[in-house]
Amino acid sequence: MKSASGTLQAYLMNNSVYQMADLVTITPVSGSAIYLTSADIDISNGTNTFTHNVYGYKRSNTRIQVGLTVDEMDITLWDLGTNLINGHTLYESCLNGYFDNAQVKVERLFNYASGYSADYKVWMFQGNVSDSNPTRTAIHLKIKSELEKLNLPTPRNIYQPTCINTLYDVTCGVTKATFTKTGAVTTLGTNAKTSFNATLSSYPATNGYYDLGVVTFTSGANNGVSRAIKSHTGTSNPVTINLSTPTPYAIAASDAFSIVPGCDKIYSSGCTKFANTSRFRGFDFIPRNEDAQ
């Protein structure tokens, strides 16, 4: 539902000519947000600045209708100069997954030439990127509104041997920051894009501790890129990390990263690793498909 403040309603009633501009916020799952405006000047909002000359964009129209439907919006982005996201071009960032499931919010600002004021702002659209397609000159994003999250399977809870929680979410209750460690690559493994040895700020007590976890590079050519961990070995530095899928660029010695462990969703291993057995939501006495007769 779109609503306008009393100040904005009075302004529109008393002015037949006024200026409007979009405020677009693109917040990725991992990385820094992008702030864009269709105004011909930059617009400051607290600590954020909506820029008019960093990236060009155009979007499809929004709509208002009665009933509950999942709205969609198409946005096209292109570079207006040599601007980089985490050291990569817009095209490279799209290929690296920067826009995957990113949240996009579009607001309309009135009377922006007189200075920014929240009283003159109206929420227009908000959703998550469902598809991103890069071309030589632009990035095409398809965004579905937040109502898409209501498309949940019924019944919501599935009875299965393994836990149905998602690690680090509210229901799971494990705090991600508590288990996040940092590290740096020392030497490469058998493949420069999938295997490396590293030193960690705090190394684990068991082999396989980081299996199914995630590595996010914070420097080097793969800065901002996240990959799932296929396997981890080593209980003292250096440890060996093997990734499930290759990185876009070759990993190099001294590349920094953050790392979090994963969960196999089994009571006796996953939950005990995080000391979180009280929140286990699986039914481990249900026979698995391969065990059922």
C-alpha cells in the first residue's frame, strides 16, 4: 500500500508543477549497496548518497491494483564510467553473483530541488532479483515483489530425518558472527580456482569442520565472491580448503577471506557442532528412503 505524508499531500494540492525523482537502493546478499537516483543531482539521505552519474538505469512501470498479486519490475543498468564494485566491473559483478537475490527498493521523491526531506518520499516498489542477465553494454534484472515469499509449500513443515532449519536463521538460532573466522591463502592446491591452503585466525579441532560452509574472499581478484566448501582438512595452520565450484579468477597467495562452517542437518553431528541440539527440527527416527522396505 502506498501512502503519502500530510506534508506531501498539502504540497501536491498547492502545486501544479513539481519535480520528481526515483531513489533506487540495490542491496546484495553480500557486499556494499548501490544507491541510484534519476535526478540530475546527487541526493544525500543520512549516510547514503544516491548518485546520478555513476550508473545509468531505466525501469519498467509500477502498478496499483486491488487484490494480492506478485508484482514484477525490470531494471536495466549500465556504466557511465569506469566504476567498480569490489574491484570488478558491472558485467563481472553480475557474473560473480553480486545481484543474485539482491533486494531492490524504489522510492519516489518529490520537490527534491529544495533539499531532501523524508516527508516528500513515497514507497513505490520493493522486491528481490529473481534473474540477472549481463550483455556487453548493460545488466538486465528481473525483480519480483516481496509477496513472492508467500509462495510457501504446504504443509510448511516437512517431516524428514534431517533438520528443516536453515543454518544461522532465526529459527536455527545460531549466531553467524560467532562462528565467522578470517584467513589468508598461503599456497595453492591442485587447481588454482578450487583448492588452496590457508592460515586461519582460529583453526578447528576436527577435520571436516568447515565442510558445507562458505568462503567469502575479501581481497584479490575474487574480492566479494562467495563459494561453498566441499571439504576441509587440517586441525592446525595451514589448513586445506576445497571448493564445490570454481572461482571466477585464479586464487592467489595472500588473498584474504572470511569463512563460516556448514551444517549437515544431522542431530549427532551438525547440531552438536554448534551446541544447538535443543533447536533440532528433524525426525531422525523416520527411515530414509533408501532404508525403507
